[in-house]
Amino acid sequence: MNRLLPVFVIAFLFLGCEVQSQYTPNVKTGAEVLLENHLHELQGKRVGLLMNPTSRVDGVHMLDTLMNLGVNVTALFAAEHGFRGEAGAGEKIEDGVDVETGLPVFSLYGSTRKPTPEMLEMVDVILLDLPDMGVRFYTYNATMGLALEAIAENQKEIWILDRPNPLGGEYVAGWSLEEEYRSFVGFYPIPVVYGLTMGEIARLAVGEGYLELTSAPNFRVIETQGWERTMQWHETGLEWIPPSPNLPTFEHVFAYVGTVIFEGTNLSEGRGTKNPFLQFGSPSLNVPESALQELEQKHSVRLDSVSFIPESIEGVAINPKWEGQTCYGVEISFDGNYSRTDPLMLGIDLLKLAKRYDPGFEIKPFANNLFGINLKKAIEEGQKIPDWSSDVSHFKELRSQYLLYD
């Protein structure tokens, strides 16, 4: 019997290594794949970068890496939050010069949101490496759409360095955008949560005619490697780098899917605190514990009563709602388990909760822009929230031809 023990030990260790390898995915972003396989194709080209602080490989920003490798980087383009992430949500970005390199920085979140012919005179190709959060109202997908229009108009080229969708590629939820609510936080007639990567959005937007194109844009997608549609960000093995100041962790992003709707109300969505989107409240909100417990059971999430005081934080939250005043509200925790909860549906139920228990509750037209339907009327009049299953079913069928990953 003792002679068999080493055999069992070896078999156990081998099995353990095999199991561990199954849960250690080797996911590479499009930026990594570019550096490994496509760098030589940039020779002789003037290169513009449409990126932000998350554009890093091995901890080094792509701008620094490309310049050190001799790539002829000639211009930088800044979307919302700035090229180096120095601005908070909604803060206007000005044209300028990058202090570290001396390169011109052209703002795509100021007086213009679309690259102009003058901006594009300096480049032959744009490398776009922006993180999408998997939700229609996160503005980088709109920035990409306008960039595609501009490069088509000016006979330029754009390479989209793809990344995993943090929410995964299978979660699709919400209503397709109604045309009257189209804006920079609702740029495409697709569901609120669409389960696509930036590269797949580009293919869909061009293929379905969602963009105002004078000709077919010259674009390519440098695909991410090793990502599967079932994977959420925390399953990829990739480092989380905050894509914007108020989304410091994946848990914040997961909550943001639904609690962003409080940006369309007079309640605080938690900006100006350590937990934006994981908490919300107002000076007059008073939710009974029984109501929280009911939603906890429905959504398999932890909801706690909380109080907080929003404060201005430079580069993060300037003049947040209810600044300097004590707000009473709800704090959300998923306890690391993101498979049990539909965060968009949770957000809708929390909005209805606020309407019921805050005597000062107001919902604003911006809520319609965020979620793409006349949600304001439905909430104010106590109407049944429209079902989105048919929108989701139709979209899943439509998007299938544009998917790049299994």
C-alpha cells in the first residue's frame, strides 16, 4: 500500500497543475499582439495615438513603448478624461502639448468630438486603444465611431487594438436606443449592454450603416488573444487599470451598469466619495431595512444603509451633487460573485426604490438619454417598466455576423 502512495501524490500534483492551468488564462490585449506581431507594418507611417492611461503593456504606456521602439508617433488624441486621465467625467478637454514628449494633443472631448482634417494632416494611421465598459453610455465607443467617420472622409487609416469586454461577451440587456434619445451617451441603436468588444462594435457600426460615412473606412482590428465570451474581466488574468477616475475597480463598473441612472436624477450617484456607483443617496432618502432585504433576495446582492458626504475631488469629481451635505442611502456589494446578479435590472429596481422613499426625488430628461427610452415618464407615472427581451433577442441575432470571438 505504501508503494502506491508516491504514485497517488504524483497523480494528484499533476491533476492540480492541470486544473490550475485551466483557470490561468493567457489573455493578450490587441496592444500586446501589435507589439509582438505587427510593429513592422508601421514602418514609414506617421502614427497618431487615440489612447488613455489604461493603454499599457507590462506596466508601460504604449506611447513610451512605441517611441522607444522607433515608431514615428506624430500626434496624440484625447477622448473624455484626457490622454493621461487628468480630467473627471464630463470635464472639457483642451488642445495642448504632452509635457513628457512635446507631442501635440488634440482634444476629442471639447469644442469638437470628431477629428478634423487639420488634426489628421499629421498622421497616416491612428492606433485606437481605448477601454470600453460594455455599456452604451460609456463615451469611448462614440469617440471611436466619430474617428471612423473622420478617417473615411480624409482617406486615413485606423487600427483598433481590441480588448476583452469587462462584462463578458454573453451578457446583453436593456432597450435598444430610440432615435429621439440619440446623443454622445447613446450613439448606436443597440441595447444598453451589448456584449461586444470595441472591434466588434466597429464592425457592427460600419456593417449596419450606423455611421455617417462618405466611403468605406480603412480600418482593421488587432484582435485580443485567449479571450472567450464567457469571461468577465476578473477571469482574464489581466490587471485592472481604472479607465476613468470614478471606476477604480471592476466591482464599481459592474454596479455602474445600473446605478449610472442616478446621474439622471437629483440623487448623488456617489461621485465625490470613495465608492462612486456602489452607493447612492440624498439628504432626504430614507429606505427601510425591510425594503433592502427584499431587493437583496431578489438580486442576490448585499445592500446596506449608509451615509456619506460628497466632496469635490480635483480630476475626479468637481462640484458633485449634494456637495458638503450628509446623504443617506444605500451601499451595494457583490461579494466578488458577479454571476448571480443582473446589474441593469438591479439599477432599475433601485431607481424605483428611490422614487418610493425619497420625498424630494426628481428624475431628469438625461435619464432617457442614458437608457434610451422615455424612462422619466414611466417612473414619474408609475408605469410598468417595458420589457426588453425582444430587443435583446433581435440584437443577438443581428450581431452574430460581426463577432470575432467564440
